Amino acid sequence: MKIVLDTNVLIAALIARGVCHQLLEHCISHHELVTSEFILNEVRDKLVEKFKHTSETADEVVRLLRSQLEVVLPVALDAPVCRDADDDNILATAVAGNCECIVTGDKDLLILKQFKGISILSPSEFQSYESTE
């Protein structure tokens, strides 16, 4: 299955050893993960600005993610979907990567439930979703 992990899921996976960390490890082993430069840049920026990691550490994390995830160029959406244009970039990445789902903690994305046939799930919903596949 092709999946986009939203920035907040990737950050949680990198910062803590919880559900998102286990999800990232599982998805790397069992699925195809798709990302974009937009998402990678957001991860890098948040690691430096919000979590006070050094630029060098953040760059190393991005290199590691780049080596494990397929990087695609987000498609142009016909019209804005979310109130936050950053969320539209997540949707556009999933469309470009022909993904089956997006895993996110972002309420503005989760409320959509689905976009162009792509399921939008929280990390816990993804665990249930996957067991029904």
C-alpha cells in the first residue's frame, strides 16, 4: 500500500518512541511511503525551530527519510480544499504518489475522511484500517 505520513506523524515518530514511531517502522518495512520536498522541508524546519535540534541533525534526519521514502512532486489541485494551504500540499502529495491513504493527526485533514479516493486516517485509525485490508 502507498501511504503519505503527514509532517506531524513523522515528527512524532522521530521525537518519541510511541505509536507514530512504531507506525513509521512498520510502514517502512511493509508499505511504500511517499513524501515530497514540501513535507521534508516542514520536518526539517520544525525539528530546528520547534524542537531546537541543530541544522546538521535536521539535515541528517531528512537525508535518512529521503533514503527510505519515495519523493514525488505534488500535483496542482483544481481548487483549494483546506483552509490551510499547507494541508493542500499533503493532499497533492498523496494524489501525485497514487497513494491509498494519508496518516495524519491534523484535524483539518481528518475531517475530510477521504479525498479523491484516498483515505485520511489518524495513526490509530490506520491500525484498524490496515487489519481490514
